[in-house]
Amino acid sequence: MEKTVLITGGSRGIGAACVEAFAAAGCRVVFSYLHSQEQAAVLCARWEGRALAVQADVADRDQVTALFRQAEQAFGPAEVLVNNAGIAQQKLFTDITPAEWRRMLAVHLDGPFYCCQAALPAMIRAKWGRIINISSMWGQVGGSCEVHYSAAKAGLIGLTKALAQEEGPSGVTVNCIAPGVVETDMMAGFSAADKQALAEETPLCRLGRPEEVAAAAVFLAGDQAAFITGQVLGVNGGLVV
């Protein structure tokens, strides 16, 4: 699959796994990062000539515009967009500050909005494109002490479904992946006992791996998924059915 892929939040966790998976599949990959410059450099070195890292805050429209400009200059217009950049926070709803609420929605909703608007003109002209949004099972069922995160991820599912209907006639598919509990840096605050409890609640009796989410993204970007759009693919071990 020789496509130009743009992945937001690609230096760690699920994003880094997506960079690896798409590069291994023969794609040219541009990925954004915010703080993890060292990890981004390691990825680029591993896929020299096939991967480019660009520092950008997806919540800032000007930085998103610059990100897409650099991607096009390096590898051509983005044919596949993976909106993965995200943040997490566990906090009682009554303690969430307006700034924390705004930042959560800015990263998870404003960012994909800016990125989709930047990517779509070239996709529409080409009559081909793939947009893959990384949501969460908490966007489907809601998570206690993660109300702002759940609300943002639910909004991303709504964006996916509506945009899929709008862009279908242009040959662009828009799908969503809703991971379950996946072993990434976002779980750094969880104790071993907490992780074990979550694994025991999952029908497959373990936590997910970033590579498993990345494999789903590669599938949705490929020709075998050409008739799939507007869908939410749960990669969650059966925790949400």
C-alpha cells in the first residue's frame, strides 16, 4: 500500500504503532508530536526516507496548516489521515476546571476538525481518501471520573458518522476505532493491581496492545475496507459489545 499517511500524535503509544505499521506496509508517513522529540527522532531514524516528524499542536489551526504543508512538500498530499493525538485525565467532574475542559475538547475535537478540513480538498480532488479517527470505548459508554474525555471521544464518533455521509459521494471513507484498555503511557498512573482488575473484566482476559489498534487502522485504510464507512470498530477485547 504505497500511500501518503498523516498521523497525529505519532511519537508514542498507539500513534507510534500506527507509524510503524503504515511504514512497514510501504507507506510514506508524516506524523506530528508535541513534546516527545526524542521518541519521534528514533522513529524517523528507523524508517529513514519513509517517515517525517513535525512538531505541532493539533489544537492550533495555524500549526495544523503548517503540518499539512510540510507533509505535502515531503511526500505529496495526505491520502490517509489518522486523527490519533490525544490526552487523558482522571478527575472528578466537579473538580474539572474550564481550562481543562476546553483543552480536552480542543485536542480531541478541534484537532480532528482542523485536520479533516486540511486533508479533504486533495482527497476530494483525487476521488479517494481515508480518514480514521481514534476514539475510545469511553466515547461509547462513558467513564466515571473521565467525563470530559468521554464527552470529547463521543463527539469524535458523531463527527465520524456525519462526515462519512457527507464525503461518501467523493470516494472518501471516514471510520472510527474505539480502543478498549490498551497498554500505553496513558496508563502510567494505574497500579499493577488496577491493570490486573481491568484485564480480569475484559472477556479476553488481558489488556490490548498498541499494535492491535494499528493493525485495525491499516485495514481500514486499505482496499479491502473500501465499502466500510461511518463505522465504529471496537478494538477492546470484548469489554464493550
